[in-house]
Amino acid sequence: MKSSENLRAYKNGRKIVSITAYDYFSARYAAQAEVDFILVGDSLGCVIKGEKDTKNVTIEEVAYHTRCVRKGAPHMLIAADLPINTYRTKDDALKNSKILIQAGADLVKPEGYCHEVIECLIQNGFRVIGHLGFTAQHFDSPRVLGKNNESYNEIIAHAKSLDSLGIEVLILECIVESLAATLTKQVGALTIGIGAGAACDGQILVFHDVLGFDVGFKPRFLKKYRNMEKEMIDGIKEYRDEVINGEFPKKEYTY
């Protein structure tokens, strides 16, 4: 997808593929693999910084990683997360969204139901992704939502409200499949699922999760397409052994 394209135009077309990435090489590989768009997520708190959650991620950190991703995928559509406490007021949201756009993002994504903030952003020319269901900024532990009538109906109401504002994408995380299927039919925004079933307009997973950087991370929604943890450890071990045994560097690697 090109940076200028409104994602609503892809509603009812083929499935959309997105990936969350944080650096130059990840973005370059995603672009070469021809995914549709990249999200620079505040999940970098866990994946890059090694923290237990996303709650200590700053706007400066997301902006830094957005610049890295933009260099790796200069022509791709890129979205970036607004971290926790960066959109508590409309002024905060506008200021911090501008930072992310200047860093290379095309769209910004606050989490949860924040109608007035999203309305303000869109009225001021920002392109916005919504995010409902499990939102790591607002919950202390993962959970599946929409299991009871109250949760189910609340998410539907919130989704329709955000959709009416003109969000281009609605990420649905860890909600029951029937709810995601219903929402996909009822909103004009693209629904992008993560743990929300196959009925969504598309899917998103984290680069490191898709490639198996952490074999111990096994949420139900995740399929690992490679085991890079093993590949990387084995490669480093071979390098270590060759250095210890005097096998590296040989003549061909020496000036």
C-alpha cells in the first residue's frame, strides 16, 4: 500500500496483511515480503527493551523506531502507536501525533475507546487507527473480551462510534470470533485481527513472533513460521567454536 492510500478503499477486497516491526532490517524484510503495512507498536517495550509490559514506552522511543522503520521501508504505509499517557488530552494527542508523523508515520494509533481524542485528531487532518478488545495499556494481563453480553455489546457500540469518526483501520485484539465477524460486516473501517479469528479484513502479528525469536512465547493466536531463536543461537555457537578452535578467520577473511 502506498502512504497516501485511504485503507477504507480496501474494504471487501482481499485479506490485508500487516506486521509490527521496530527497526530498519525488519522493515526492509517486511517490504520485500510485500506485506501491506507496518505498525511500529509500543510492544517494543517488551520485544526490544525486555520489559514486562508496554507502560514505560515513551513517545521519543516510538518516534526513534518509526524513523528506523521508515528508512527500511521508504515507500510503505506505516502506522505508529501513541504510547500510554501521550493522548490524555486533545492537546497532548495533537502534539505527540505530530511527532510521530514527522518521524515517518502515516497514521497514528491510540488504544481503547477515546472518542473525543480520535475525533480531534481526524478533524485536524491526522489519519487514525482504532484499537479495541485487549489493549495492553489498559489491562495488567492478557484476556479475551466479548465473552459476555455486556462486553460484547460495549465493543460493538465503541467500534461503531469510532467508525463514524472516519478511522481507517480498527484493530481487534483477543476478542471472540463471532464478535469480530459481526463488526467486520458492520463497520466501514478495515478490521485487522490479532487473536480475533479469520473473519476480519486482515491480520497483524509481530515480526519477532512470526519468525520465532522467542519459542517460549506461545499465545493461542500465534503461529510461528520459523524458529529463528534456534537458528541464531546455533549460528553464534558456530562462530564461537571456530574462533576458539582457530578456524576463523582464515585467509579468505583476512586482508
